[in-house]
Amino acid sequence: MTTGESEVSRGTGDGRFEGAPRIETSLPQRALVYSSIVAFLAWVFSVYDYTLFGTLLPKMAQDLGWSTATSTAVATWVSVAVFLVSLLVGPMLDRLGRKPSLILTTVGAAISSGLTSLAFAAWYVIVVRAFSGLGYSEQAVNAAYLNEIYGNRRRRGLIYSMVQGGWPIGVLVGAALAAVLVPGVGWRGTFLVATAPAIIIAVLGFKLRESPRFQAMKHARKLEQEGRHEEAVRFGRQYGIDVRHSDRNTYRQIFEPGIRKHTIFLALAFLTNWIGIQVLVVLGTTILTQGKGVSFSSALIFLVVSNAAAYIGYLCHGFVGDIVGRRRTIAIGWLIAGVAYSAMLFGPSSGAFVLATYTIGLFFIIGPYAALLFYMGESFPTRMRGTGTTVVNAMGPIGAIVGSALLTAFLEAGLGVTTAAFLSGALAVIVSGFLMFGTREVRGATQAELELLEEPSSV
């Protein structure tokens, strides 16, 4: 060894490099349980804030004197703002860390709720609701963080599905609290109350342990910045981490030749599926009442029953994904959902048939997200995992805008509600299922990284 060679490159008796930080390869069980609980609560109350805006928008519009057109315009621009802010979370995850990102996204949900309570104009609402993009991206943070700390544990997908199941719970918590609080404290007070749990969860986040893989990536990146490339590569290999191009912008990394096709197909699948979700789930009461002749009260009952089934769908798809593979589970689930919704739209209008097909559709369109978010985390290597998951996740708000626009366009063209819902919603869900087959197959927590490690370096 030459005098100028760094001591980091010298091996120690236990296989580590001298001068390198001592990094735990896995976290103790207690830390895993605590991290899972905090991530679950953070997601529940991020969803609470994210969906509370839609729930209380009619009350806000009435109080602020907005027309229906103004309300829909505000909702559209809020979706655009959410998309733009959510894109910031990826670089934050990959540069700042998983733990601080979880804290900051939860704080973002609290800020969003708190500032919304002070709303006085449309432009102000659009600006402050942009912070809800941080809360929406909390699921991408969970996907990156929990994927890394769970490692190759058996049934890791099932465990993650319990965390991702915070979506329907957050929706129900938001709806229940709104029903209880609005009559007493109004919509402003309801938004203000929503800040408290998010702040408490953010404080709990300070006791989280950082992901060992991110710690290793952080040190390898430090070596790269110091110009010690070979040492960084050797250190990265010790922890199974691909460090090539880690000095590049992470948005550039997710479109590198080895991962580009996967990124594009995954983003398109997410976007087209959200087009279907916007039409068939978010606007579900409209489709049920105007398209199938279901009464509004019955439609609400349908939504409660089907959402309960959707939570079971999370658990089932998380479990099945561990066994047969997440990509296949997601793709087949979405194809079944598209067929079920098509049957609902063109089949009999009897209450039993509509309820059965709508519930099956929701089970197979929402449930696969338990497998999808975890799959997103494990399909990108550590150096770009945060950016990859958040970019794909950010396609959701865009899909929602496109879904509403397509449904409106078909209706204005003179098509009936059922036909318009099929063309803009059910067909999009089927397409999303086929697009998933264009993504890469991932059978282990580190497979995607190891595949890149085995490729010849172009540096």
C-alpha cells in the first residue's frame, strides 16, 4: 500500500474498512416494530390531511363565496401544486436521508392543515395546499425506508401491507372527525385540529433509526465527493450497494440505460391506474347514482362496504406478492379490477350485482398498492430509491387530473355515463395492468441493486 492510499481501503479482521463508520447491517426487532408503527401513523394522518380538503371543499366554497366552477378550478390547481411539491421529496430522500424525510413529510401535512384553516382566497388555498404534496409523498418515504430496514425478511410484503393500509383508515378517520367537528368548530377548526396528531407523530419520528443502507450509501457518496472512487466502489460492494454515478443528479440516474425502461413503464402504469381510480373511486358516487341509478344513500353504503373490503385487499395482495412476486400480483389484480368495473358498468343495475362487482373492482384496484409501493422501493437501487419511488408516486395527482378531464370530455361529447366511465376509467385500469408487464421482475430486496453491480462499469 502506498503512503497516499486512504486507510479506508484497508480491510480489518471483521471485513470492515478502517476509518469507515460502523454500520449495523440490520436493526433489532424492537426498532423494526417501532419504525413500522410510526410509519403507519404518519401515513394515516397524512392521508387524513390529504383527503380532508376534498371532504370540506363544499363547506369552504360556501363560506368563501366560491362558485362550483371556482371550486373545481381550485381543486385542479391544488393537484398540480401537489405534483410539483411531491417531486422535491425524491432528492430529499436520497440526499438528506430516510428518517428526516419521514419527519419533514409529516410536518408538511401538519403545516398544510394548519395554514388551510386561515384560508381567505383561492390563490392562498392553492399555495398552502401545496404542502399536502409532502404528506401525499409520505407513502413513497415509507416505501424506501421500510424496504431497506425490512431487508429479506419473510413476509415483508405482508408486514408492509399493514402500514400501507393506513390509507382507508386515514380516509375513515378524516370523514368521522369531520362529521363530529364541523358542526361545533366549523371547517377552519377541523383543519386546525388535524395539525396536532401530525406534529406528535413528527416528534416520535426523532426516535427512529436511520436505514443502514442509506448510512452506507452516504459514506460511499462522501468518498466519491473526495475523489476516492475505487474506495467508494469497494465500500459499496461490502454492503451490496451500487455507487456508480451516485454523484449525478438523482433524476438523471432513474433514466440511466439499465433502469430507464422500468422507470417509464412503472410511471405510466401508476398514472393510468390513477386515471381509473379518479373516475371509478373518487367520483364513484357520481358513476353509481347517474350511471347505474343507485340512490345517493345506497351509494354511500356501497362505498363503506367496498372500502372495508379494500383494506382486506391490502393484506391479501401483500401476502400474495410475497409468494408469487409483486409485479405479477399487481398486474393481474388490476386486470381483474378493470374487468369487474366493466361488468358493473354494462351489467344489470340490480343492487346486489352492482355492489358485488363494485366491491370486487375496489378490492383489486386498491389492494395491489400494498404490493406496488413496496415493489417500487425494492426495484430501484439505494442511490436513486427515494427519487424513483417519489417520481412514480407523483404520477397519482396527474392521473387524477387526466381522469377528470377525460370523463368530462366524453360526457360533453354526448356519451352516456356508463360508456364514458368505461372509456376513461375501466379501460385505463386494464391498460395499467398490461403496462406492469413492461417493468422488471424483482424477487428479492437487493436483486435490482445486484444486477447493476454485475454490469460493466462505464465510469
